[in-house]
Amino acid sequence: MKKLVFTIALGLGLLTASAQIQQLAGPRIGMTLITAGSTADFFHEGSDYVNYKEAYKDETHKLGETGYALTTQYGWQWESRFADGGGDVVGIVEWIALVSGMEQGMFLPSFTSVIGARTANGLEFGVGPNLSIVPLLFGSPSEAVGMVFAIGKNFQSGSLNMPVNLVFMPGRKLSGNIDGKDYTYSSGARISLMVGFNLAK
């Protein structure tokens, strides 16, 4: 009997919460600067360079020596705005699927989830996890997941929303080995400027 009551209460709670959420969706475009590190090396030279595979077997290099990289971002954003009860701040949850590297003939997807808040004048901030395919391509699954920190402003004109965000994802300190000597390098931080569009129904 207790399980039945709990199930009914949970179902009613979810229905109520769903009724209080405004769903929005729209395209996202932007640019990402990747600081010197293994991710930038991948954009410049490919996975063989990062993994010292056949093409570079006779070459000695340290990861991060190719400098920074710049890439485009293109994708889609889904946003849920939670009822604010008439206050000046509303909670938001965003899911963003992006593809980078297309200007270089690459197709590198990533997925980000952000939870945050937006004020009545459109200022917004949030934090959440990011999953990127790039590190998986060169055998570093531990580099595939990171945290992003975002701040921005949502410009509104009628029912049209245009969020503009500055997003930062810190790099991770890692270690490598050349001829038996250890050295440290960074996976590379990412700084993105993103612009989106969505239409409130």
C-alpha cells in the first residue's frame, strides 16, 4: 500500500513539475579557442601526432607544442525554464549538442548539460558536465569529460530569445614520457563564444 501511495504521489509531482516548465529549443553557433595542449595538437596534426603512431614514430615532440587552435561550433540547444513564482530569478536547465571542426573537414560531436539561473533582465550563469568525442579518438577517455562554466545574457524581442554566452572549460594537467623522461602538459582549456536563437511559444 505504501508503495502505491508513493508511486501516485511521485506521478502527481512529476505532472505538476512538468506543467510549471517552459520548454524552448533552437540553434546554437559559435567559436571556440583551445589553448595549447593535446586537444589543440589533435586539431592541428590529428590523432597520430597525439598517439605517436606510425606517421610520427621517428619524431620527438612534446604535446602542446603546436600552439592554440580555433574551431567553429554548430548545434542545437534544448532549454527548460522552471517556474519562478513571480520572482526576479528563474532556474534553467540546458542540453546542448554541438559539432566542431567542420571547417577543417572534421565531425567532432560534444554534448553539454548546464544547470543555472537567469535574472529578470536576462543575465544568466550556469555550470555542468561536458562530454567530448575528441579525447576518445586518441585513446584518452579520462580527458573526454570536463566541467563547463557559462555566463551570458539573454536578449529578448517579443517572443524571440537570443542568448549570448561566454563558456569556459578548464584544461587538465597530464603527464607524458619522451625517451624515458617524464614531462607534464595540459589537455588545453576551451573558451567559447556562443550565440543562440529560440522562440517562446
